[in-house]
Amino acid sequence: MFRAVIIEDEKPILELMKVILGRNTNYTIVGAFTNPIEALEKMEDIKPDVAFIDVEMPKMNGLELSRKVRALTVQTEIVFTTAYKNYALDAFGVEAIDYILKPVTPSTIERVTERLVNRQRSTMMVIPQKDLSMIQCFGGFEVRNSEGVPVHFRTRRAEVLFAYFLCHSGRNISKWQVMDLLWPDMPEERSSSNLYNTIYLMKKILKENDLGMSIRKMNDGYMMETGNQMYDALAFQRSNVSFTEGKLDREQMEYLCALYQGPLLDGKTYLWKISLEEAYFKQYSMMTRKLVEDDLLSNDWNQAEQRLDKYLAVYPLHEEMNQLMIDIYEKQGNREKMLRLYTKYERACREELGIEPSLDMKSRLSSF
């Protein structure tokens, strides 16, 4: 989800843009201004992913404003809006990602979204591995500071809240939602006080450990800003749009599968993570299957086997992936590996689930 700011001096057009952008699930509007000077003053605190800037404004035109915005927040992408075509060359001269002629429509916002996703995908691949290792959400939960020392959260509530923010980064989380998450049965006044203290503690922990993240107050809620920090769950979040639209390429799927080391926050009994855990599991499974299919088309049997080995090490009872591995062994004529894998799968079904393998699975071994 992209955090967006709209800067438009005409109030009716601003309100229309808020409606159109607000209906697009890829965006969260974190600021809307009619005054470019006021917008500039807030920009360093807001640090949006994208700024929609009107070119023709009094006091400071959009081209000048965009240069100042870029000086404050280099990660903010610029999209110009105007009623005149003659600004186009100047607009791209300040590296705007797009140039929209008014009136803004849902289709033009979709075009902007596609360009933002493509830009994001290209930058996702250049994150140094050492930064990714600082925060791990898949296969467990581990946070290390800039010196590689594990971060101590001091209270369980602080750890739960930090994990929740990590899984919902860049989103405005209502304080009522957080209070219900951490203190569902506590009186409102007391839970509100506890929330204030927990947020204060989290901010202190982030600063002391130099994690490059911050928590910002947003009306009646809070938002986690990850800055330049990257971690496994965030990479999956940012790839979600491309994944659902079938636009992830092989290199990106390789990258995401390498990050996936097991279920989300494995070992933590957080009820709120269940739907996210299932969604990421499905995404990882579909990407693994696609990569294996590509390997088989290119007759790269060893690579396909390695991918499935990693998958089955995490999910040994996944029937479809076990069947796919058996198919690979069969095509290679490796009867010994087929029998060994089936025996291991059969034993796991009986010991862990108390059931027998399916008839379909058994039929694959009936010719042995």
C-alpha cells in the first residue's frame, strides 16, 4: 500500500482527488493540502511514497515545490496534475513518475499505480542482505539492532505491538484497534493509559537500537514508518499488488522465496496473525510451484528438487508438493528416492495427523 499526499490549491478538485484515490485500495492518503507552503512544512514528517502535485498554484508552483520535496524526502515519487499539456517536459525534468491531465480519473490512477509498483520492484532487489537479517518475521520472530545484538522489548505487550506494526507498516492503526488487541477486557481509561506507555516504550526501544524506524501519531491512531529498513514481511507486503495481478517476474519470486523461512511469526500465538499467515503461505506456495514448473520446462531437475526440498522441510505434510516431488523422481527414474519420500510422508501422516495418505497419493506408488 502506497502512502499518498495530494497538493491541489482548488478545493473542489482536491476533494474529488481524495475520493478517487481513496477508492483505490493501493493507497492510504496521509495528507491533503491546498497550500503548497504548508504541505512542504509537513513533508519531512509525513514522508509519503508518492505526492500528487498540481503544477499551477499560487505562492509556489508545482515544479518548484517538487524540487523542494525531493530535497527533503528523496524516496517520494512525484506525480504532476495539470490542465495544460505544455508543462510535460519540465515535469519530467524533475523526474516525475507520471504526468496527469485533469480531470483525474480512476484509470489514470491505475496507470500511476502500475508505474509505482514497477519502480518498487526494481528497488526491492538491491536491498543488501545484511539489512534483511536484522528483522525476521518468517519462521520465527527475531529483531537485531544495527550491531547485530538481539533487541529486548522489556514487556510482552511492547513485543506484540511491534510485531503487529511490522505486519501493518505504513497503515494508520486506530488506537481503539490496538487497545482491543492488547487489553480487550480492560476499562477504556486504563487501557488508554497503558497504550500511551507502551507506545512511549516502543519509541524508546527503536531509538536506542538505531533501527531506522519511527512511530507517528495519526489523529486517533498510530503509524509505523519503516524508513529505509527492509525485512521479509515488508517485502511480501510490497509485492502483494504485483502478485495478485500476476506481474511478479522470476527474479522477484526467487528473492521472495529466499526470504520465506517458515510461517509468519512462527511460535507466537497471536490470533491476529492467522489470516496474514495463511495469505503469505499461499503466496509462497504459488511462487514455489511456478518456479518449479519453470525449472521442469527447462529440464533443470536439480533446481526443482532443491526448491521442493526447502518447501517440504517447512511443510512436510503438504500433499501436492510431495506428489510433485515424487513426479520428479519418477521422471528421473529414481525409484529409491520415490519410496523414501513416500515412506517419510506416510509416517508423518500417521504420527502427526493420525491418518493415512490419500488414495490419490497411494495410487502413485501402486506400481512399485
